[in-house]
Amino acid sequence: MSRQRVLEVAAAENGTRETPPHTNKTKYGEWYGLNGVPWCAIFISWVFDKAGCPLGPVDSTRGFQYCPSAYNYWKSHNCLTESPQPADIVLYDWNGDGICDHTGIFVKWIEPGKSFQSWEGNTAMSNDSNGGRVMLRTRQTGSVKAFVNPGVFNNDTFQPQLPLLIFKRGSKGADVVRVQKMLFDLGYSITVDGDYGIRTERVVKDFQNDQGLPTDGIVTPVLLGVMESELSRPKTVDKRIITGVFLRKGDCGTAVVTLQRALNKQGAHPMLSEDGVFGTDTYDALKVFQKKNKLMIDGVAGPQTWGVLGVRVV
């Protein structure tokens, strides 16, 4: 069957909610044979099956229910792609820790290489991974672990590619976020946005130079190992640990999600993607909020800002 049919089936489910609320019980779970559990992946499996192109035995004979295992499966079958087409599958990594947290169906680019739309199950504006309904979401590539062509479409011209083992200028996604976070934690001034641009390349070269390595600006598995080794060295004081009390542009993690969620509740426009990455959009929205509430307009979420947002941070 066609990619268009997958998108049509997904769109027809828009607004469907789990019943009763907060139970994870859906018709998708009943169909899959595993009801009452987080169902974002089960929803994707259901859509592909109803569209006439079942995903096959990923986690079970009906598709997949776990995002991490699905990533491993598709990676081993060389199904990852850097050029997603409508109806390809998206796997997200919210925290940049290498673990897939959520999934969706790619619809189209909004801003090529940066933002896109996807159909997702078990989501909501207030809870990306367990929100209880089917929605069309807008996402940033910085939260993407992988785009996947599952190889189930008729007359598809997709050629499987080997997973990238290096990161260089032009690379994007959650794996780039991981590299940037490592460099940030090592004390380098870098924006964690999932976009391996000129600035990230410059910081990588700085790290290579500091380590006495060739400065080509390319992150290989060997260089990743050097970064991990440096991070594992004992430190008497780590001045870059993020407690959540002060958040700045470039920070990542659940505290940033809390900030983005609070700003959205305060009417951030445009609404922020709650992806846990303190990028330009979050920075700008925070400054607007600070100006509106007569706070110091520094783009830093400190105790006063948290207080006005009504969020208690420890």
C-alpha cells in the first residue's frame, strides 16, 4: 500500500483518547493484545496494519511496543534514513541520553532539516510521551533519535543505509545533542540544539586540540570514547552541574521541560516544543515572559522567574 494511505489512516484517528482517562486503555491496545500500557508505538503498529502494510515482527507479530528495541531492530536492518519521506517513522530521544522515549509518523517538513509535523499516539501538549490522545504534533530535529523507513511500502525506491558512525557539520538529531551535552559538561561553551553547525565544529576542534588530536572537527567513535573517558575522570568540583535552580540557553533535561511547560501554560507564542532543549525559541519566550512580568530580562530562569511562573525548583 501507499504512504498516503498510512497518513490517511493516522489522520482519521485525530483526537482519539484512551478510555477511561489515565488508564492507557485503547482500541489499539486491544488489537495488539497488550492493553493498559503506554501505547505510542502500539498506535503506530495499528496504523500501518490498517493501512495494509503491517510492520512485521519487530517486538511481536503485530509490530512494536517498545521504542528502544524498535530502534535496535531497524538499525540492525539498515532502515535508518537522514531523508525522511511522508509516512516514515520517527523515534524520539527527549533527554539526549541515547534511549528512545516516543515515536510518531513523519508527515512533512515545516522548516527543512529543523522542524516537522508527525502523527503521534499517547501524547498531549502537556505530556509528550504519555498524554492519552492522538494528535498532529510539531517537532524539532534536535529531539529525534532516528528517522526510519520500515521497508513496507509498495514500489518504494528507498535504499537502506548503514547507520552513521561519525558526526560532522550538517549532522542533526538527538545523537548530536548527546555530543554537545558531553562537550558542555566538559566545560566548553556550546549551545545544545542538535544541529552540528559551524559553532559545534569549532568546539569539537577545540576539544581535539586540547587532547593533542588532529583537529578535523569530526566526531568518530574513537573521539566519543575520549570524551567519555574525560567525563569519567574524578572531579573535585563540577561547576557545570545543572541543579534546575538556574537554567540558561544550552541546558538540557527534565528541568528544561518543566520550564517549557510552564511557559506554554503562561501563553508562550508560538507554543514551545517541550523537548528539554533550552534553545533559541525557549530563550526568546523566557525573555518575553520576563519583560511582561517586569523581571530582569536576562533569558535566565532563576529563582525569581521560577517564582512568578509558580514552579518550585529544588
